[in-house]
Amino acid sequence: MHVTPDVDPQGDPVAVRTLERGAWTCANCPTTNEVHRKRCTECGTTRH
């Protein structure tokens, strides 16, 4: 996974963006979800 920090005018990091996405595992159940899904197919939890 590649991440790029966003910086403010002074060069201090303010956030991190993910440039690539992959399959993700739900935090509340053992389900692995497809890349394009924002919600778990099993329990409905969002990935963010």
C-alpha cells in the first residue's frame, strides 16, 4: 500500500491518503470484503 502525507504550508503532515485499495477485513467479524464495497457484506459495518 502506498500512502502520501498531506502537508500544510509549513511542511507539517496533516493527514494521510491511501492511494491504493485492496480487499479489507471487517473489524467486527471475520469477513473479507471486496475492494469496491464500503460496508461489510455480513454485518453492515463500514470500512472507515
